[in-house]
Amino acid sequence: MITIDDIKKWAKPHPNTKFSGGTGKQTRFGNNKVEFSIVGGDTRLYGNFENTFEVAIFDVESRDFITRFFYPEASDDVIGWMSSEEVEKLVNSVIKREDLSIEV
């Protein structure tokens, strides 16, 4: 199981806030078919990266958003303010830990 603690541990500075002195964080991981981008921690992002997160899912090959395929109740390609529990549930319904690849 992939946990919020894993997601926080794998985080790197968010590229859109890194050079402006912002505090945003981003974790990118996936398998050979899908990639998650989970961000937060800056006022320009939709989550604080402690207990709320902004989540998007991409097709690895096409780079298209596929968030709504896995989370049909989303009204956009990016889901803002997801709770830790919601993120864990979504991630683990899409990716199995043994198939995981983490962006370094």
C-alpha cells in the first residue's frame, strides 16, 4: 500500500514555486501506464501538502490528463483539496506498490 507518508517522503520542490522562494512540493510517481502528480504547500496550489492535496493523473504515453477516468466525480482534470484518506484510496485503486516507479 502506498501511504501519504510515502508521498510526502518522495516529494521534491514544486517547479513552479522552487525559484520564486515558494514552499510548494510535488511528488510524481506511477507505472508504465499512468503517472500521478500530487502537489501542495503553496498558496498557488490547491492543497497544503500536509492533509490536503492537489492531484492529477496522466497517461504516460500521450501525456493527456486521465484523472476523470479514475475519479469520474471530478469536475476538472485536476482535483484540489483532496484529503489524505481520499488520496490514498485513489492512488491504491490505480497503482499497486509492486508496479511503482518514482520520479527521481
